[in-house]
Amino acid sequence: MRIAEIYLENLAHNIAQIKQNLRPGVKICAAVKADAYGHGAVRCAKKAVECGVEFLSVATVGEGIELRKAGISRPILVLSLCDKSEMRSLVKYNLTPLVGDAEYIDLIEAAAKKFFKSQKNSANEISAERKNTSNKTCEKFAVHLAVDTGMGRIGCLPHEAKDLAKKIALSQNLSLGGVCTHFASADETSKKYRDYAQSQYEKFSLAINSIRAEKVDAGIVHCSSSAALLDRPEWQFDMVRPGIILYGYCAGKITQKYLSQKKIRFEPKPVMALVTSVSAIRHFAKGQSVSYGCTWTSERETKIAVLPIGYADGLLRRASPGLEVAINGKKYPVRGRICMDQCMAEIGMKSDAKRFDRVVIFGPKESGALCTAQDLADAQGTIPYEILTSISKRVKRIFI
Ligand SMILES: *Cc1c(COP(=O)(O)O)cnc(C)c1O
């Protein structure tokens, strides 16, 4: 048994916490990419919409289609660039791409033109997929212009923004739904990184002003993901794009403690608990070793609980030694290497743990967990994003 319990009420709580920190009228674009950071995109997106989230964001066209097929009609931003072969689907399912160069804009324009023409030819019938979406009355296909202000990933350079914005606004089949950028270091607190984020913000502001100076409507302006939206409320513009904080974790060094020092109230609750059960209790004499490579050997008589969860479930191999799991409210160390499908925890001679007892690896308090994905990330030199998105398909998501 290996399951990820998804506490949807905690997602709702986190959204409410975010809203408390937003300036009036600022929209939320909830990042549900990578299967909602491993939490299950459809259920999380539906919950987020129920909580008043206006936009969703995904990384790939396939992720967007999954949401549309589940009946989600909110605008969906596709944050990564897509292949030419995916552009028809982009238009068909009314997914909103980020664009950042003339060639890409031309390709999307051509795909939109072709799609709209084929629609007209098919007896003015709006396809079922597009009917499902919120901007069915808009005959133009909305795109958001991405400006690269220093992330070095996607987008145009700030000085190119006004011409590209104009190009989109004047095109036959596209409309400029918004303009955005993405920060490279908003989750850091040292002066060097804060200055860098500040310079990105300033470049972005100038780009927005240059677009408006051309009398082009920039649409929805957005730049802040989790870190910036909390730490830099003055940068919220028209919309914010939280991801990790939806799922109950702080972004980088923008911790709860750091925020509370700045008098910003934010108390997120983890949404996922990773749970398994004891599949056997073994009685070991002194000198018996555990797992591949025999990296751990019992120093005294002890008991070992065999747990049916391993690195193929996303319990990363590097987590041991160091990982502790909770059984009946007590912490026990995982011994030896984590295998693909199993691992072993030492419960000692006095533990009351027995076969089929619930084992919680991380999660919110109410799950019985004694640590969070942040604790695991800290111990492994990574970030909660990686811990959460590593939980594999084999782990059944149960929504609570
Ligand atoms: C993933 C992503 C986000 C959300 O980031 P978090 O740090 O999880 O809040 C926002 N914007 C873009 C462009 C992203 O790729």
C-alpha cells in the first residue's frame, strides 16, 4: 500500500491565505503543472476554481487538454513553449500560450487562422471543446507576451516588447490577453538577489509602459510566482501565479519566519501526505545487515519494519540515511538503502508497531506525519518542489 492523501481543504485554506495577501482585484493563476506538483491536476484545479481562482497554468499542451476534457473552462496558460505539431490543439482547446518572438507568433497565428477557417467550414459549429471554454465569444485567440527580464528562459527582450505586442494586437486571429515575466531570484533574501529581482521588475515595468505608450492594451499584466507575491506585494499587477504555496510550502528563503518578521501573515498547510503501511515486522539479532550494499548492520537485537515504498514511488534513494517515518505517532529511522519498491525502518524492541499499521512519511499534522516535504528537502539538499513532483504515478492519490 502506497498512497498520497490529498487534503483538498488545505488547498482551499492556502488559497484563502494567499487571497489575504492580495491587493483588491488581483487575480490568481494557480499553477497546476506537473499534475499539480504531484497532487492531481484535475481535482486540484477544480478545487481551486471552486475557491475563486480565475486562471490556471500548466507546462504542456497535454496537461491543458487533460483539464479541458475534465470540463474546466477557465483560461489556462501554457508556460512552456510548444512544438509546431501541438499548435492546433492549443487553439482547439483554447489554451493560452506564452509567446516571445515573431516566428513563434506567426506560427500560432497561422494555426489559429487554419483552425478558425476549418470551424467556419464545418457549418458554423463551435467545437465541443471550445464551447467548454470561457472565451467562446471571442473570435480571436488570446496569447500572453512573455518578456525575458533576466530569467534567460523564454520571452522577448524588454525593448522588443512593444513591437511584438503591437504585432499581436494588429494580427487577424490573435489578441493580446496579457503580458508577463518571471523572476530568477525572487525566493532569495540577500541583497544581491533582491537587487536582481528589483531590476527585473523595473525592466518589466518599462516594457509595460512602452506597450501602453503605443496605445496597445497590454491585457492582464502578471509577474509574481509564490515568492514574489508574498514578499513583494507591490509587484502584483493584475494577476499573480502561485504554485508551491498552494500546496502548503514556502518558496525558497521566503519562509514563514521571514514573512512574519516583515509582518506578513502566511500560514500554509501541506496538502499531500505520503502514506504506506507496515508489510512485515522482522526480528533481527545483533549483526544482521539491511538492504543492498549492506550499508547498515544491527548493533543489537532489534526489530525492522518492512515498508512497501521505494524510489520508484518517489521516495528518493538519497533520502537514506537520514529519513525517519512516523508510525502511531512515533518516529523511526529508515535503515540501509532505499530499494526500488521497498525500504526498511528500525522500530526497536519496544515499539508497539505491527503489521499493516499506517506509516506516514511526510504530510500535514492531521495525517499523523511528524515531518513535512520541507524537512525531507532540507535533509536532501533539494526543494519541496522536487520531493512532491517525484511522487510517481504508482502512488494512488486519494482525495480527502
Ligand atoms: C512554475 C511557475 C510558477 C509557479 O512557481 P512557484 O514558485 O511554484 O510559485 C509561476 N510562473 C511560472 C512561469 C512558472 O513556470
